[in-house]
Amino acid sequence: MSSLQAPTGSPLRLLLWQAARQPATLAGGVLFGVLWMLCQVVWPYLLGQAIDAGLAAGVRGVLPWCAALGVVAVLQALFAVLRHRMAVSNWLRSSLGVSRIIGYHSAETGAAIAADSSAGEVASTVANDALRVGEMFDVTARFSGGVVAYVAVGVIAMFTSPALGLFVLLGMPVLVAVLTLFVRPLARRQAAWRREQGALTELAADTVVGLRVLRGIGGEEQFVQRYARRSSDLRGRAVDVARLGSWLDALQILLPGLFVAAVVWFGARLVLAGEISPGELVTFYGYSIFLIVPLRTTVEASQAFARGFVATGRVLDVLRVQRAVRDPEHPERAPQGSAEIVDVASGAVIAPGVFTALVDEDPDAAATVATRLGRFDDRQHTIAPVLWGGVDHTRVPVQEVRRRIVVSDATPHLFTGRLRDGLDVQSVRAPDRAPSPSARRAKIDQALGIAAADDAVQALPAGLEEHVPERASVLSGGQRQRLSLARALLTDAEVLVLIEPTSALDANTEATIAARLHRARAGRTTVLVTASPLLLDRVDVIHVMRNGRVVGSGTHAELLRRDDPVGARYRRIVARTTSDAEPPAGEELDAPWTGSIQTLWTKATETGAIRTVREEPGDD
């Protein structure tokens, strides 16, 4: 179910919406909770009647009431089991349902939620706040039963002894009012503790992600000290919560105890005055003891709802993050077959069926252009759209864009789970359209071969069946990069955009992938963001960019020989070095310098000092 169907106007609306999704278990929980409580209400009454009957008629008078007590005991046990089952079901359905909503929303919003909330904060919302929401649905059954039981006791007590019944009925709200005075400040302290906990979770997640970098720069100790300080602050807030909570727990024992003592004292005076019988005194004593249960349940419900509303507010903070891309109200049809793609902002033209590269001194600028082609944030296209076959691709349904244009990011990420499923995501997403197991394996093997990732799979004990742990820690950076490339190839996308797909690989592997990739994507649109000459030598057309704008185009060989600013810029980017004789970007090059570069490059390639590795057909 999409998270867009969940109302985000207020916590109450979201809770009512979630309740409407589980009406059967909620109704069952309330019903069995009421029946369970009513069985407990009957107990003191039957016990009082048994005592009076025994005093009046002996053993024969007691037996029927004892039998009734036995029946009630069996029913109470049965209703307790059913109530507990419904309560657990309500808790699981609501907490896991909210977690699922957050998961769907996080996947749909993508970069938007990453910019608005940290991964640690979202994870903390799922791990903590969703469970707090579930607690409200868990306590609902017992709270409803407690309310009905309190009303039932009031009716019975008023008919038995108006004076003592009034004392019992008025005493309970006073106790609840006193105890709830502690609930609001406790909720405030819990909210502060929850915010600090979210911040600490965020810090821990960021530290774990950057642990290798921290070790490299010697920053571990600083982050340990920072974490220790934040952890100490969190502990202080937790102590504040526990201190106030302990007072509340103590008063839940002290005040009901004083109340029971008052009922017994008042009832004993009524017995001595002949206004009630001894059995009725026992009945009132039983009610006063029993009402401690609804009292505790009411306080527990107050705490659960106070925490739950705070947690629901934090859930709404995540759900209110707007999606970066949305389907248009009046969508247009996507172009049929391969079509030209024009990024208006940069001036880059991606011809259909052509292997195209984007090269910029600032790799992030080129990557931004490539990312725009995949449409990850519609706000980027407000002024300068991307035209796909002449159609603004924000006017095309998102699912159609995702299916036909695939962008593989520069940071390889493999999800936890079986490696086979993590690579061939198309078959997992649409199992009814998945090929046969043998055809699927052949397709995976082909993609692994193109990405030169065969050895990475063979090195795993279970091969493709290997369970990939969190962040694919069993794989090196180069292995993750090659497997990520294989995953992109398995999508068989009409337009495939690859951002720095070989940056972590050695030259020989890079050249092998370049040759195989060029053959595998022949005749299909492929966009490459890279500065590697081994890859660029295989590209059909290269767009040279400056600050994200195309300033010239050509092949690798043509750009190396050009004696204009475009050629100079390209050589500077590809060589990854700057000569003292090289003029600044935008200035003309003199002929002697240009000629020397061309001569050096030519001689280097002829002598083998710089060798472009090419594969002959069949080398796979």
C-alpha cells in the first residue's frame, strides 16, 4: 500500500486511518477486553453472595455460588487468552503497518527524504516510534474493558449501598486525576529523550559508515569522545525520565492502597451500623481491590497515548516529506522506440543508439547532468527540462521513465540478501514475467562476464546463492563496483547511464570492461560519465563540458588532436595533470605546445609506453 494514501494532516487522523485498516482485530480486542473485565466484576459480587448464603443456610447455600464462581473463572481465563491474542495482533499490525508506510515512503521520495532526514533518524523512527504507535493499539482493548468495568461496578455499588457506592465511584476519578498530573511532564521528558536518542542514532550511523575514513585520518578518538558526550547527555535525560516514572509507579501502589483502606474502614462502620451485610462488605472490598486494575490501565493508557502522539508526530515528519518526482495529472505518452534525449540546461544531446560520454573537470557537474536524465528530482527540470523525443520527460509517468532509463550511481551499493536476487532485480520485482531458471542464470552469467565480475562471484563460498551482509562488507570496493555494473546491465535498459563505473578498478580490468561493454551495448543508447582514457577510447561521441555546460564534442582521437581550448581542456581532464606550459582554460594554445603533446601521445602509444588494451571478438 502506498504511503500517499496515509493522511498527514494530524496525528489523530493518521491513527484513525490506521485503525480503519484493522477493524476486526480492534473490535475483537475491545470485545474480549470488556468480557474479561466483566468476569472480574462478577467475582466480588458472587463471593459476597456466597458469604451471605453460607451464613444463612450453611454449606448448601454456598455450593451454587461456588459453582458459579468456577464457571466465571473458566470464562475469564478464556477471554484473557483471546484478549491477549487480539492485543498482540493489534500491536503488530499497527507498528509493522506504520513501519511499512515509512519504508514505502522512503523508497518513493528517494533523494528528497535523504536531504530532509538522515538515515539514522529514519531508522530510529522505524525502530522506536512505530513501536510506540503500536502500544496505543495494544492498550486500547484493556482500557475499553476498564471503562466498561468501572461503569458496571458503579451501577452494582449504587444499588447495593448508595453511600459506599458513591464513595467508591468518586474516589477512583480523584486517584486517576492525581496520577495523570505526572503523565504530562513525563511525556515532555520522554519527548526530549526521544529527540536525543534520534540524534545519537544518527551520529552512530554516520560514524559506522565513515569508520574507514576516520581511521585513515586518525579521527577515531575525536568521534569516540563526541559519541561519549552525546551518550552521557542521553543517559541524563533517561535518568530524568526514570526518576519521574518511578514516582508515578510508586503512587500507583500507594494511592490505591490508601483508597482500599478507606473503603474497608467506611464499609466496616456501615456493617456495624447494620446498613450493609458482611457479604456486601466483602463485595465492596473486592470491588475496591479490582478497581486498581482499571486504575493502572488508565494510567498506562495515558502514558501510552502521550508517548504515542509524540511518536506519531515524528512519523508524520517523515511522511510529510514530498516526493521528488510525481506522476503528472495529464501524462503524455513516452516516445516509441529509441529517441534523442536533450538536456536543455547543459546543451548535451544524447543521440539514440550511440555510446556517449560526458567529461568535465568537475566530475560532480557531469554526474549532475547524467542524474537529470534519470529524473530523480522534478524541481531540477522546472526551468530547463530534459526533452525525450521532444517530450518533457517530467510529463511522462514515472514508472515508464524508470523502466526505460536506468542510472547507475557512482557509489556502488548492494542490498542485504541473496546475491542472485540483488543482481537480477527485474525478475524479483516481476516473478510472473521472469525467464526460466536456466535462461535467468545465462543472463546473469553474461552480465557478470561483461562487468568482469565472474571472479568476484566465484570467490564467494556459495556463489550467487551467497547471503550478502549489510553494506556488502564481504566484498572489496572493486568487487562491489563490478557487481553493481552487472546489476545495471541486467536491467537491459533502453537508455543506460553509468556514472564512474570503473573508478575503483585497475587499468587492465578497466580496459577489458570497456571493450566488452561497447560490444554489449552496441546499437543501444548508453551514457558514460568518466575521465578514463581507456573507456573514452571506446566511446562514439564525447561531450566536453565546462561547469556543467557542453563546450565541444568529438571522438577521443579527435579531441586529443584538437588545437583549440576544447582540446586543451579535454587533454587536461584525461591526463589528470597540468603542465606549466599549458594555458588556462579558455585561452588559445600555441602550435608548438600542441604539437609536442600530439607527438608524445603518438610515440607513447606506438612504443607501448601507453597501451590501449583492445579485445578481439571472442576474447570473453
